[in-house]
Amino acid sequence: MLTSRALTIPAAASFPPAPSPITLLVADDRLVVREGLKHIAAECPDMSVVGEAATWDEVVEQTRATKPDVLLVDFFLGGATLLGLIRAVKRRHRRCRVLVLNVRGEDPDAFRILGTGAAGYLSKDHSRHQLIDAIRQVARGASYVSPSLASMLITGLGGGGTRPRHDALSHREYQVLCMFGSGVAFKHIATELGVSPKTVSTYRSRILDKLKLRSNAAMIRYAIEHHLAPSSTTAAPSHRRKSTTGHPRKL
């Protein structure tokens, strides 16, 4: 369970360089973003990029091959299965610290992401210095969230603020909602989660009931409106996209 002690609000002063280089795996499906992150890391003598990934499969493969200290991963790279991706990374390399980057700064679903095993959560409107501080903090074993998100999380822990309806969903129900909202078919959801289509249908019924929705279309709208899925449901989930790194896709 996430507690207030798990939140490290960044201090004004930067963390000093670590004694040995922090190895990084950079994961984003856009080449220009990966290049920008690599450029920032190259300017820091205490950091070294050991790999990059553009798909779900590449993240898992590169984690196993390079054993990075920190994984910088885009929120939507895992498509609708970011939580599953974090778990897969932690299974391959238990000591890997995961720092999630998102276009949104105040996301109530950061609760689930941090609770799944991510060490940090940072919006993409951060400064270069804030990103460097975040990497150093998570590499040292601390948790990191941006100040605005930290404030929101603390308010939530204190019982204040309004929590979204999907906060009542179980982990599996949440995964199904995200995947369905991203346009993944029931059969493929069942394959991804290792369950039967009938079980996925049961999850769907529970989701509709808990969210007080009446149709599949309403589920998709809900997922998009709450930023649980890309705005274009016609796009394939990120882990199925073509690689832009040159690494062969693991089949």
C-alpha cells in the first residue's frame, strides 16, 4: 500500500553525482524523444545509456540483456498494459528502478503505477534538471514524484479530493478497462492476460457495474476521457508497433 513515506518531494538542491555511472534504458516509441533523453544523459558524467526500446517486447528484451539501473519509460509505451510491463521488467531484473514519464502531471492513476513497482512518476513538462534529479533519486533507492503530483497524492492519502470511479476496480479489471479502451479485442485481451474470453467477459460486466456504464462504447469513452487509453482507439497498442530502434522484435 502506498503511504506518505513513499513520496519523496524533490528538494531545491540537486542530488550530487552517484559514485559510479547510473546505467539507463530509454523507452519511448518516438525516436525524437529517445534522442532527447539520451542527449540529456550524455551531458551527465554519472549516467550512461546502455540501451533503448520502442516497443513492449524490446523493453523486456533490453532489460534482460543490459540490466539497467533505471528504466525511463513513456506512460503509453506499454499501451494498455503498462502495469504488466512494469511487473515483467521487475521479474527480469529485480533491482531495475522504473521511472514513468507522462504528458500529464497530475494523474490519480499514479497510485496504481507506484503501487505496482514503479519508483517514480514525472510529467513531460519537467525541466532538464528535474529529470536528472529524478533519475539520481530513484537510482539511489528513493521514490520520486513531481511536486504537483506529490501534493495531489498526499491529499488523496488524507482522504481529501475526488477519486475517479475506476479507483474501485481491481487490478485485473483496471487492466481490462485500459486494454478495451485502447481498442484491443476480447480474444487478444484474454491472450495477453492468460485467461479465457469468458473470464474477460466477466471482468467487463464488473467494470460496467462499478463504473455505472451501459455499453462497450461508454467504456471506451470513459477510458479515453480519463486518459487510460490513447485518444485514437484505431491505433494498435504500443507493444505491437513496429520497432524504430533497429532491434529485432521478439516473437
